[in-house]
Amino acid sequence: MPGAAAAAAAAADAAAMEPVEPQSLKKLSLKSLKRALDLFSPSRAAAHHTPPDPESKRIRISYKLHAEYGAVKNMPSEQMHEKGKSGAEGKTDQATNSNILALPGTADSRVLQKDGTQGAIVPATPMLPKGPEPTFPSRNPSTVVSIPGSSERFSTSALMERIPSRWPRPIWHPPWKNYRVISGHLGWVRSIAFDPGNQWFCTGSADRTIKIWDVATGKLKLTLTGHIEQIRGLAVSQRHTYLFSAGDDKQVKCWDLEQNKVIRSYHGHLSGVYCLAIHPTIDILLTGGRDSVCRVWDIRTKAMISALTGHDNTVCSVFARPTDPQVVTGSHDTTIKFWDLVAGKTMTTLTHHKKSVRAMALHPREQSFTSASADNIKKFSLPKGEFLHNMLSQQKTIINSMAVNEEGVLATGGDNGSLWFWDWKSGHNFQQAQTIVQPGSLDSEACIYALSYDVSGTRLVTCEADKTIKMWKEDPNATPETHPLNFKPPKEFRRY
């Protein structure tokens, strides 16, 4: 029995697997093609469709005529002749009968004449709403473009020719070149500050030391130890022999350079301290860190005067001014805040940036400053914080530090080792330098963490991730002929 069942199943499978006719696919294709033609071909489908109804066609055409030409189709020949003549002469008056209904319009459009037929509807020129008269810049201030149909109640100077903005032409600056490389630190060099007398400068590093170097020769003069984490911020007082340092160990220290030791420590930060600044006229110290707070310290008493709270993320840049706003901070929350130092509250918040504001630079003479983030470098005015303009190029990297000298040369150092120089007034990028890592370092260590001009503004010092300090100066042999200014003014004014 099992054998018979198996044989029956095999026979059924063989019957089910009969060969397909050779023409079956062709027949199916033809059937499908015929069905498609019947559905979509108008010539074949015309035989199956009913002829159009002449009455419905007449109604449809009459409706279209009324909708398109209803206002003028009943006008007499004389009126049409007069209307054509007035249109050729550029007149806007319309002749209608006293019984003609005129839609609301201006006084000029409601001039009626005695000729015409009754029952015609003539649309009058629409009345424009009364509003303020906008003004636009023009080469000819007396030129006014009038809109047809406007009355004495409304006039405008719109539709004027748009004039391109006259962007200030940049001042020619000689290119900068690297003339000295200083080695000595055993870790990333994270911070720098210059002596007010321009004799020496100090650098803080991830090797937990502060080293003091001679500006003229680049030789090491002194090494200070005391921090237990990398040193993120340095500042030298102009009125005292004090050096201030801040680091990832939450400590802010005051060094007496006559004794070369720590004489005060300022305790209060809950996390690493990333930036540090000294007030130019008052004996107070400003520090900002990962606890999102900018703290104000009394230098002598070590007391925390106030905690400027308001940022939502790390405070990574700060500078101080003698007049309000006396404190300006930039943060990883993409905002810049102006602070009222007396009240301890925010005066203004600038939200122009889209990325972290890691660096800011105050111009030594002008009432303006720049801020840098990965999206753009922006310039703002002081004291109100009005946005002036963007720099005309994008460095396309995280900008860790920036500085500007009195001649208006702005330098920005990026995470990829790029060192760009800008003209302050116009925002033109006139030089793009690239730092070179010292032998034995990785290419990924081509990163500039801090930079600063000396007091004279003629030398630039950069602190880098390859554990070196590089000094730059202007090329004395450069001329406008050898290094021409390739400047193209921007086509549009970007406000973002």
C-alpha cells in the first residue's frame, strides 16, 4: 500500500508538471498589450466611449467665455475703440455708462462717461491699502517708481535697483612666517601669557608645569610646579608681580614671581577650570570652567565675590573690560553673555553661533571683539553686542584660540594645525599657514591650543599639541607686489 500511494503521488506530480506551451508566454504578452491599449489608447478607446453631449459642450464654452471676457464682451464698438485708444496713449481712465456698476476702486477709475450700454460690469482698479512708505537706497534719491492704480493716498519707492554693498577693502599686511621652535615641555602646551614688560612669557602644559621663557632668545628661565593636572589658563598681572594659573585640578593659584612660589589658592570650582582673566582696573580675577559658572574672586582676600550663573555648559572663554559690560564669557552652549559685574546678572545674551564658542579676542583699540566657533568667526560691537559681520572665509575646524594686535591682524589657531591670519576691518583672510609637527610626533598632533601676540604685536607665539612652542613674525622681504591682495568683496551680507 505505501508503494501504491507513492506511485499515485508521483503520477499527480508529473501531471502537474506538464510542459508549458511554447506560445503561451507570447499569447499572454499579446493579451496584456491589448488590455493596455484598450485602457489608455484614445484611438482604440474612442469606439467604446459615448460621443460628447453638444449641450454640455455649449454650457462649458459659455461659462468659460463669461469667466474670461464677461466684463468686456457687452461693450459697444465705440467704447471698445475709445478703450483701445486710451490704452495706446497710456491713460487709465475708463468710460462707462451712468447705470454701469463699477467695483470699488480709486477716484481716477470712477470717472464715468455718458456713452455705453446698461447692465455692463466694469472692474475698477483695485485700491491698495494705505500704509507706511518704505524707503530703499538708490543711486538717484529723487527717483520714485509709481504703481499703476495707486492714488494720492498711497505712494511707494519700492522696486528700486538693488545696489551691492560697498565692503571695505582690506589693508595689505605682510605674511607671517615661523622663525623659532622651542621644545622643553613633556606634554601638550595648553596656555600662554606675556609679561607686561615684554621680557618673558609663560606657558602651561599637560605635564603639570609652568615654564617661563625669554622672549628675545627663546631660552628657558624658570619652571614652576604645583598643579596636579594640566594647566588650562594663565594670566600675568599688570599692577603686581603675580602670575595666575588655572587647571583641570579645579585649582586656581596665585604665584608671587619675586619668591617663585604659590602664595594664594582660590577654592570653589566644582570641576576643571578652563579659562582665566584679570580685570584691567580692579583687583579681581575671573575664572570659568566645566561647572558652567564664571566665578569672580578678590585677588587679595581669596574670597569669591560672586558666581555668574546662566550658562548651560562649560565656560571656555572669558575676557574683562574696564567699562560695562565688564565681563564677557563664551560657552560650549553656543552663547556669549555680557555680565553686569555689580548686580552679578546677565546683561545680554548673544545666540548667533551654532557651535561652542571656544575663543574670543578683544581689539586693543576699537570697541569690538570677535568670537570663534567651528561654524564661523563673528565680529560684534561693544558695549551693546550688535552683530557686525562674519569673517569672509570659514576655517572648517574647531578654533581653540585667537588673538588680534593693534595693526588689525587677527590670528586664529585650529584643531587641525591651521593658523589663519585675517584683516580685522574687512574680515578678509590673507594668509593660511599650516603648522608642522616636530620629528617623532604624529600628524594628528598638529593642533594649536593657544596663541598670543607679544606686547608690541610684532611677534606671535603658538602653543601646540606636539609639545612645542612656535614663534612667528612678519616676513620683512614681502611687498604688495610679491604677495598681492586677492580680495573679492562678498556678494551678499550674511547675518548667520
